[in-house]
Amino acid sequence: ISPTVAPTVAPTTEPPTPTRVFTELQPQGCCRDAAGGSNTLSYLFMSTIQACQAACLNRADCGGIEFKYSNNICELHPAADTAQTNPDTNCDCFRRAPATPTVPVTTATPVTTRPATTPTFVELMPQGCCRNAGGTSNTLPGGYIFTTTIAACQAACANRADCGAIEFKSRNSFCELHPAADANQTNPDTNCQCFSFGIAPVTEMPTMAPTPPPSASPTMSPTNAPTVMPSSAPTSPTESPTMAPTMAFTYAEVTPRGCCDDANGANDVTLNGTDLSACEGACNNSATCLGYEWQSWRDVCVLKQNALDLQSTNGYALCLCFAKEVLPPPTTASPTPAPATNSPTVALTTEAPTPPS
């Protein structure tokens, strides 16, 4: 019986995977067509930018998205609606690039990374978004990171050889990776921070000269210390010095739960990428902080310096508002003095001794 030879199966090649990139339109605002109008394809409520873009990728007729931060509403738009923006700091419009097929490769393509060095980032001033010499910017392909922190954004940049700057938007914890040319200047915006990337120089430690062995010191003859006679006078107890009391604070939550109502928020100090405990600690360490607001959905702490901001809230359940109160110093009992000790009285005898018989 002849052996059965299994047929040879020709290798299959996966079809090209289309890749798409979203680019934010400038100036910041809502999506509009060339005539200034718009034609929304669909709405998504209580969404995120990432989920909004994913929904757009699932529709062939979607050419861009519009995201509103005040209510987390996502709108899907046709490509014609990404011709321009209607300036609005509550809106962001992202244009979807046409699909470009990725050519399959049979061998692994090495990824260019940076050598092992110490990365440093310097924030550009005045505070704002990254811009090149022409006043525009070019986010790197795949250079968007959603719901992140400044530290994670910087780490992502340090791992890419083509990244020379990062842009971080505090209102939505949104990170963008940029080429070095985009760190030429900033477009002033208190919601944006631009950091230029650099490599810290490696400082070589100087070579220390060998330490000579210690020489033997001559042995000295012991000297007898003089004997001190004890004093018969009573010794008064030494009082310990009184330390200044440390200022202590407590915090009362302003009700109902919500964000602090801003009567005058001009002097607020905003801390990004922090937690509730660190926020309270920052207020403890600030002499001008009268309370704080904790925005839990984006890890943002706002230190309040106006008492009028801490009298009521807006009722938003994902926010907390606390007023700072000073605790009274602890009461320290005065030391009780030791009772006086009376020395016994010794009677002196004046009679002469009696001679023996």
C-alpha cells in the first residue's frame, strides 16, 4: 500500500489592515463645514474621546468627530464638517484621515528607540500649547494618549526617537507627542502645557585617590582624673524647654456634595495628576490655602484662596469641596513641683560626759 502524501497548503497572507489617524483642528472649537454649518451623523452620550473616535472608525461615512467637555457628548460628522472650526474652548474637533493600507511584512521591522539615557523635560513659557515657528503643530502618528498623566506622557515620549516635545491638556488628561520643531513657542492657553524633551548629560564620578593605611599612634599613659567630691546641696530639677506647638488642621466638607462655587477663582492654584490625600497635604502646606476642591474624574486638585468660594457647591456628585479649619493647640499640663524636703534637726548636748566609776 502506497503511503498517502498530505497536500501542501500554500501560505496565506493577512489582508492589509487600514490605519487611520485623527488630527485635532485648530483653533480649538466645534466642527463646521466650509459654509459654517454642520450635519451630525450620530450622537453618543456620556462618552470619551477615545470611544468617540472608535465609533467613527466603525462607520464608513464618518470623517470626523466633535467632543463637548461640558456634558461628555460625542458627535460623529461627515468629512465635509471638518473644513474649519467654530472657536469654542468647550469643544474639540478631530479630522479622520483617509485609510491607508499597511503593507504586510514577512520580517520583523526593528523599532528605533533612544539609547539608555536620563530624559529631562523643560516646560515652555508662557504656559500654552506646543507650536512650531510658523504657529502650527504636527502631532506624531499614533501620538495621542487618552486619560493619562504628565509623567506617563513624558515616558511615552522618551521611548520614541522622533519625539521632541509633549503637550498635555489638563481638562481631559489628554497627551500629544510632538516633534522637536513644535517646541519653538507656545499658543497661550492655561489648559495646555508644553514640555521640550532633552537628554541630561551624564556626569562621571571623579576617581578618588587611594587612602593610605593609618599610622600607629603612640600609646599615651593613662592620666588619673581628679576625684570630685559630691556636693551636699540639693540639686534643683532642670525644666525641659517648651516647644512651639505645630499647627494642625481639619477639613469640613461643604454640602451638598459638589464642586466649590467660584465667587472669585482668579487666585486658585490647580494641581494635575494628584489624589485626594496629596491635595489635602498641599493645602496643609500652603499658608494662603483656605480649602480645596477635588475633581475625582480627572485627578485634579484646586486649592482655594477665597473664603467666598467655600460657602456652597454646584451639586456635581463627582466633585468634593472642603473648607480648612484650624485645630486648637493641645493643652499641656504644667509640671508639679517636687515637695520641699525638711532636713532633720539634730539637738546638741552641752553636758560633759560622766567619768567611769
